[in-house]
Amino acid sequence: MSSFLDPTAADSTQPVLLAGPCVLEGRVSVDEAQSIAEVIAELPFRWAYKASFDKANRTSASSGRGPGLTEGIDLLAEIKEKLQVPIVTDVHLPEQCAPAAEVADILQIPAFLCRQTDLLLAAAATGRVVNIKKGQFLPPADVVRAATKITSAGNPNVMLTERGSFFGYGRLVVDMTGLPEMQASGYPVLLDATHAVQRPSGSDGTTGGDWTLAPLLLRAGAAAGYDGFFIETPPEPLRSPSDGPNMIPLHELRPVLEQMLAIQAAL
């Protein structure tokens, strides 16, 4: 069992928090990671810093993708060493899994790739925690089946993440009633509120969104009993080459987290 998911660890009752920017942006990301750490400081979460070295799923071929595997892994290694924090990053191809796992504690399977068996098995082979984003097109039971591909390969370290389901064109909704079915699998289940407020292809060839709706989903998720949360949050979202409109500005983050903790404490 990964130390991040170890039920005997002192912080095992704290909710998981995967938080960081959508994509790495060179050296500036190192300083921004420190800013995120300062905002989250002393809050009772099991935090892992999240950033992608490549955003392969882009609406347009001209959209920014990030620094790539080699430079991205170096940046993540520097952030990990500086902040002493676990790292989570996306992988899109089987051959990315082993090099990414040299630094990342959690390998994340993007929603559109959650049924790709070769990718899942390559991620499983690293022994790292594998966080599977539920495809926007999947019912809850099917992402649980994807998780069994990881465990059948001998890796018990699995998390599942709800990130909304297609509700017609250009709209996502979060079905909270899917949570019990996913949790019944025994895997921790996270809520990704910032991707759930995307508007796919809704902004002239790019993905739009409305980040102001994400805190509402996070409060609802805290009340529903999710085991953790996924939040994309840079200092200046609209400067980001990816997902700017749906990321929570960093200066807005701490009150949101404190509200979530208060709701969980009330339960």
C-alpha cells in the first residue's frame, strides 16, 4: 500500500487534496507552487501538488500543451524537493508512465483515456498510486471496472475521481448519486470540481467554463461525503494556456477549503 493511501498513517483520516495548476509553465511554476503551499498551510488535508507536463487532449492543434516530459519531470522534481510534497501528474501514453513515476507519487489517467487498457496496465506496473478520472461518458460502474485493471495487475493503490458527465453538448453535470456506487468499490473517491464546471468547446475553439460554480460543487461534495477533492488553482488563471476560465484563483482558495472542512466537521 502506498504511503499516501496508508490507512495506518497519522493523517489517514484527513481528506485528500490534489491541487495545483492545470499545466506547468516553466520556472514560474516553482515559485507558484510555493504560493499554493502557503495558502494550504496548516489545513488538515493530505495534499499532493498537481501539474501536468503535457496536455495532450486539446480542442485546437494550436493550443498550448506544456513543457513536455523531460523538462516537466525536472520541474516536478524540483518542486517535490523544495516543498517536500507528493506529486501528481497526468500520463497519456504507456511509455510515459515509468519516467513520470520516478518523480510522481500519483499517476493520473485523464478522463478520455480511462478505458485504455495498455495505459492503465503501464501505470499499474509502476506501483504508484493511480488516480483514474471517470470519463464524461461513463456510468459509475464502468470506472470501477477500469480500476480492476489496475488491481488485477497487482497494484492496490487506486483512487477514482468524478469530474462531471456530459449533459448534451457543451455542458457537464455532477451526479452525486453515483458516489455510493463508486465508494462501494472500496477505493477512495475524489470530486474534481474545476473540470466539472468546464464548458467543452464552448469558447470559440477552446474549452470555456465558470470557476465561480466550483465552490458550490465543493461544498456539495463535502456534504455528500467524498473522500477528497481535486482543484486546479493558479495565481492568475486567465494567463494559463489551459483551462483558465474554470480554475479557482489562488487568492479565493483558502475560504473555499475552510468552508469544506466546516461542512465535513458538522457531519
